[in-house]
Amino acid sequence: LHIGGIGILATGPLSPTETRQSIQRIRKLTDQPFGIGVTLLMPGAKENALIGIEEQVPLLNVSLGKSDWIAERVHDYGGKIL
């Protein structure tokens, strides 16, 4: 039963490798849309955003930084920015 919620993976404490592995694991567990959270002031945030873009995550929730470059790339594959 899908009631309109969306799960968001917090990438702040994750390395780029852990972020990619987590995204791939989520895809194995569900066919529903999901997102990742990217707090741009956190160390490694740019790298995690790039992983989300490479993996074409449906939603990137971006905070605390300039995200124009992220939004442009996400929109290129039809993803959404929050």
C-alpha cells in the first residue's frame, strides 16, 4: 500500500562508497521512488550529491548551500529537487 510518503537516505555520515551501496540496496528493496539528503556544509556532501546524480536518484533533498549545479544535473535526468 503506497500512501504518498517518500523515504530519504541521510548521506551526511556516509562516504561516497557507502552512499552508492545504500542507494543500490534501496533499489533492491523497493521499486518506489526515494530520495537522498545532501547537506552541503557537511564534509563529503559534494561527492555524495554526485553519487546521487550518477545513480539517478529520483529526489535530492539539498540544504545549507548553493545547489544550482545539482538542480541542473538532476533535472537533466528528470529527477526532482527539494
